[in-house]
Amino acid sequence: MDKNSGEGDALDEVIAARRRLADRLYTPWWYHPVLGLLLGLLILQLGGVLGRPAMFLMPVPALGIITLGRIYRRLSGIDLYGAAAPDGGQRGRSLLAVYVCVLIVSFAAGFVLSNRLGIEWTAWAIAALVAVGTVAVGRTYDGLLREQLRSAAS
């Protein structure tokens, strides 16, 4: 009887730890807007609307995105990488897959429509949509992560 209660206590502690992690998992209000702006900047650079010299500065937003991820890990103390990391469950994985596909299409559309066909306003419109979409998708994904951690804790 004592053996089972010890296992139950350990399981309760794991459940409590997952709930604390879900409560601790937050993204600063500025994270997704900055990420969206950096992605939008990449679209503008690919579209050529910022001029030829901007093409050579493409590593700047890419490095900014990497740095943003490191800042998030440092602020939250949570590393969301690795095989055992929470990923928002099936809905979270599907959301990210669709989002990445939309980003790829957005990069290509911005390049073709603006840079190759000369319709410059399309790069600005696509960049704005990506920036706003990044905020919406990011906040939704955060909610799915917390939901996954809490439901696994129940």
C-alpha cells in the first residue's frame, strides 16, 4: 500500500510540475510583432523594393530571428527544442506546417510579383500580411502549447 502511495505522490509532483511549466510558458508581448517585422523585412528584401544594397543585408533579419529565439529561451528559461519538447499537439504541428508553407509561398510571391514583374506594392502587402499573420499564429500556437502541457498534466 505504501509503495502505491509513493508512486502516486511522484505522479502528482510530475503533474504539478507540468502545470507550473504551462503557467511559466509565456511569450513577451513584443516577441511576435518583432518576429513578424523581421519576416516582413525579408519579403521586402526579396521583392527588391528596398533597393539592390538591401539584398546584401538579408542575413540581418535572419540573424535577428535566431537571436530572438535565444532571447526567448533566456527570458523564459524554457527550451522548446528537442524530441521531448511540447509542440502544441497535432493542432500545433498542423498550424506550424501550414504557417511554414504560407511563408514559403509568401517569399516566392513577393519575389516574383515585385522583383520580377515590377509590381512593387505586392511586396509591401504580402509583408504586412505576414507580419500580422505571425502575431496571430504565434499567439494561437502559444495557447496550444499551454493547453498541451495542462492536459498532459491532468
